[in-house]
Amino acid sequence: MKRESLNHPILEQSFALIDAEVGEHNLSADEYAIARRIIHTTADFDYLNLLECSPNAIASGIKALQEGVPIVTDVTMVQQGIATLVSKTSQNPIIAAISQAPVAAPGKTRTETGLLKCWAEYPEAIYVIGNAPTALLALCDRIDHNAKIPALVIGVPVGFVAVVESKQALTKVNVPQILVKGRKGGSPVAAAIVNALLILAQQS
């Protein structure tokens, strides 16, 4: 399947406008494909400098998508944001962590509770955190104390409470990771990153 059949003509036109405004940059082709999709989603060119990918993170994510590895999202908004392109390009199951926890465990959020349930079943999944820093902190703790690691962690929660701390925790664990530095991020950004990876996986 060619790229043209996956990207709407208006999206391609938007990408061309973004390319013209960005001009020269220091990102690799794959990193820029991700950054450009985020910029398209947010109209925020700061992401060109806020996106950070660990070595081989993109390659690991592409391989996992091609192999049908489950995608675990923290919230349903991320799940909904990637469902259409997943259905067109891959067979990856998508599980929203919050949907796995009708009630929060004591001292935890529902998203954190659901994510830990997902971890117990799918430790080597792709984990996509766009909303809940508590879930990202819990995931980092699990990774730090287990031999199995996710194929990729996308850590882009947004906001003020524990957001920067959760991203800093992610940088300290040995796992393929894509993150957005600072307070910016969110579910649309998380979905944009996965969708960019899905296109790259389809093209490779």
C-alpha cells in the first residue's frame, strides 16, 4: 500500500506547508516524519525541538507494529486517535488501560491500575502514554524491576503535576522510547506519533 492511499490530499498539502516553514533541521528522516505529524496535529512548531527519540526506538516501534504487537494506550482518546490507521495498516490489538480498570486500586488512579493489569499480560507491548503521568511513572517502575521490556514506550503526558517528573523517570530506564520534553504533549500528540510510525512501518 502506497503512502498516497493512506494520507488525505489535504494532509499532504499541510505537510508541504510545514516543510516550507521548517526548512533545514537536524532530525533524521524518520524523526522528522514524526515531528511533522505532531506539528500538523498541534500547529505548534516547538515540537521540532521537544521530540526526543532514543537510539533504535523508531526501528523497534516499526518492527513491533509489523509483527502485530499489542498497543496499550493510557486513555481511550489515544485509542480512538489511532484506530482508523491501525485498521488500514496492521493487525495490532489496541487496549486502553483505563478501560481495564472500572475501579481504581487503593492509592492509585484508574489509568495506573489498568496499566498495571496490561503490563502483567503484555509486558512487551507498545505503551503509549498521552495523558496520565501516574501511569507512566508506574510503567517506569515496572520496567526498572523486570527483565522483560516493552517494544517501545511513547511518553508524552501533558500538564503540570508529575508530568516532567514522569518523563525524567522514563529517560532513566533502559527501554526504546519516544518522548516530548517538558510540559507539552497530550493524547493528540501521542496518537500522532503512533500514526506516523504506522505510516513508516507500511513504507518500510
